[in-house]
Amino acid sequence: MANGAQAERSCWVTLLTKPSYLPGVVILAHTLDKHGSRYPLVVQYTNSLGAEATSALEAEASHGRIVPQYVELLLPPPGRENTAIVAERFKDTFTKLRAFQVYEQGYTRAVFLDADMAVFRNPDIIFETKMPGRDWLGANHACVCNLDHDEWAPEEWHKGNCAYTALEGPKDVAPTPNSNSRPTYRLLNGGTFLFNPSEKLWNDLLHFFNTSDKVKSYQFPDQDFLGDFYENKWQPVSWKYNALKTMRYWHPKMWDDDELVVLHYIVDKPWERPVSDDGIAGHLGRDGETHSWWWKLFRDWEQARSREKDGAILGQMDKLVGHGKPFDRKVPLPQEPGRPEDVAPFP
């Protein structure tokens, strides 16, 4: 079978384990519609979502983009429980690996998108990415700049070790990692990844998951797992398919609003609280622009569903959106963003 998307049965896939992420999934689906993607969005959900949010998801699925699929939580076996996650919100993220089971629905090529993403241009071209083999992964490097000096981050996480620091502009893509690469260049971000699902791949992945002691020590469960499972077998895709909102000011030399395809709303979510009258959003106050974009998309979606008198999904979204108090303080960056000349010597 050819590598190109034309020979494949393709889908987007995401995971929903809690009601608080329902607004993210709804707007992700809405923006795939808005920009004319040809592929369905498989939404894998667990029983932790709850009956009310599940009914709302099914109501939104009636509009055609979403294909709901129930899955069980994926947890490490006894004796290999993970105790190293950096935040409680990551405790369910091993279940993202269930995306590899979409082969059971006949899909042969898939792209996982996190539930806290929104699409700003047609993203379908990512399916045409050519990789060395069907057992490879397409993904983005992890940004390890740690400009705010988060205490959980390892010592080697700084701008001189970030794969994006060397990039000169928005068209550049960081190099494919290998065994001789700087260790931080081998780390991937699990927000977006392209893969070719198959029964063999799922069985191999599940065996690694159930037998590797490394599972216990992953800080970011799904992406650390994928980095090990696909060691020396993952290919970088452009930053624009997994544009962390912090990259807009952490990597301004690389970022271009006109190139943005998929925006990743990491950490605090735009639907949790409105943007302040002064344009401040995000817990450090720097995300007013990108959060405002999300709210515009939400209002567009809300108007469409109001015209259709879709009370089930509107009522559930009203419970989940915009109830927090706006942030009112902007914290300056404690250091300058990285530039190509800041790349640290290696080895």
C-alpha cells in the first residue's frame, strides 16, 4: 500500500475522559468542519465522562463530524503503576494509546489530536506526510525551553537544548532525531501524532506497555511512552500542526499566525474563564490573543446550535464554559526567548 493518504482510510481521533474537556472536543470538531476536513473525528470516551456529558457528545455527533467510540481506561498493570506524573490532569493520558485500536474500525491511517486543540486552517495535508515505514510515527518535538523555570522540569530543559531554538522561520522543521541526537531532541510532544494503525502495531504497543518498567517513571505518560516505543522511528512534522499557545511568545522567530494550522491550548483552558476586559488570559496573563480566538470560535458554534434549537448540547456547554473569574495580571517573561545563537554546544 502506498504511503499517500489517497490509498488509506483515514480519521482524526481524540480522547474524552471528563466532562470538563467536552467544550474542547466540541470546538475541535466545529473547526474541522469550518475548514472543510474530509475526515471524521473519532472521539474515544470512557465511563468517567458520565451520562450527561455522554448524551451531550452524542447530540453533537448527530451533526455528522464526530464518531463516538466507548473505550476502557488504559492503566498500567499492578506493580507498574506510574508515580511520576507532573500534574494530576495527566493521570488518564495512557488511555490516549487506545487511539491505536482504530484499526478495528477499518482505519489504516490516523492522526491523534488532543481534546484541547482548535483548527485554524485545513489540516488534511498532514495525512500525506511520507514516513520511512508504516511502523514510524509522525510527531512534534517537545518544547523544553522552560522559560518560566518550572520546578518539575529536569535541569537539561532550557532554551539552549530546545529543538525549536535553532529554527530560523515558520517554514523550518526540526531534524529527525536518532541515537546520536541531543537527548532533549529525542523527546516528542503527544498532542498531535500521525500513525498507521494495525493489529500487529497495537499488540506490540500493548506488550511494551504491560512489560516495561519505564512506565512507572514517565512524567508525561503518553508522550514519554511514545518516545520510548518509537525510539529512532519518529519523524518530525511542522510546529504548525501542534502549535503550543506558549510558542507564540517563547518562539516568536518560528511562529507565524498566518501559518498556524492546529493550536494547542496547553495548561489552563480558554473555556474555563473569559478573557479580561484588558485582554488578559492564562494563569500568567500572556494568552489573551489566542484565548480570544477560541471564544470567537465558540460564539460561532453557539449561534449555529441556537439556530438549530439543539438544547441538549447547549445546556451542557453552558454548565462548563466561562464560569471562572478572568485573570487580571500579566507576568513578564523572566528571560528572553531562545534564538539560533543560543543553541548549547553538543556533545
